[in-house]
Amino acid sequence: EPSHATARMLVIGAGKMGKLVIKHLVAKGCTKMVVVNRSEERVTAIREEMKDVEIIYKPLTEMLSCTAEADVIFTSTASESLLFTKEQVKDLPPVGHDVGGLRLFIDISVPRNVGACINNLEDVRVYNVDDLKEVVAANKEDRLRKAMEAQSIITEESKQFEAWRDSLETVPTIKKLRAYAERIRTA
């Protein structure tokens, strides 16, 4: 399975969303990544904030060469036009099988930075904001179903506990009855 620690990560854009992506990757164990941005200042600020992570700055002019060396590419720019088209991506060298054999583009930009037609390529997958919304909805539905299952287990266990607790109230009475029966037997 792909690993955050070994996959070659590329983040395009170092704005608010790019910084959130970097923080998330670091939280998942990523210790090295390349960040492509128009200017180096934002990348330097992020690098100073996250000292234990190797963040390599590359200018926007090197975006395609950096993409060729990456396994996972996150795009989060304010660009009005596509950064990646099918023609650009189809000529990229394949990624290794140690990361699943697929180059992943995760496009969290609005408007989109990665053309959806790239999904037609054999060794590339594109996920965008709409796909992520579907994943979130599916996860919410799954959590709701599991919560309902947990609620039925809690209800059943509560009934059993209440029955046990109610039985404790009868223990002194049963003891008195046994003692009374024993006195009668002895007599």
C-alpha cells in the first residue's frame, strides 16, 4: 500500500489550502515534500513553522518536471485555467509499483486545476473536490449506520443491566425467606 512516508509528494500552491495540505501530510507521517509556488516567501514561512519536515521549494516554471518525479500531486491554486491536461500528463514517466503503480492528482482547487479527462489515462487517477464530497458523504453514512448499531447494542446491554440491578433488590428478601425456612426446618 502507498505510504505517506515513502511516496514522493508534490504540493502546488502554498496559500491557505496548500498549507493545510502540508500540515495534514505531516500529521500522516510525511517528512519530505516538494512545494511549487509562484514565490518562495510563503514556502519559507511554512518551512520555518514546520522545522522537522524537509520542504523543498520549486518555482512554477519547474512544475512539470517536479510532477514527473512525484507520486502524489496536490493542487491548490487560484489559477483560472487548467495546470494539467491529458497531453501533458500522458508523457510523464510511470510511477513505481511500491506506491500502487498510479500517479494520484488530488485537486482541491476551485476552479479545478487538473483536467478530468486525465482519469482516462491508465496509470493516473484524479480526485477533485466533488469526489472528496462523495467520500465524506459515504463516510458520514457509514458512521451513522455504525452509530445506530452501537445504539441497539447499548439498548440491549442497558436492559440486561437493569434486570440485574432489579434482581439485587430481591436478594435481601430471598435471604430472609431462606433464613425463615431454615428456622422452620430446624424447629
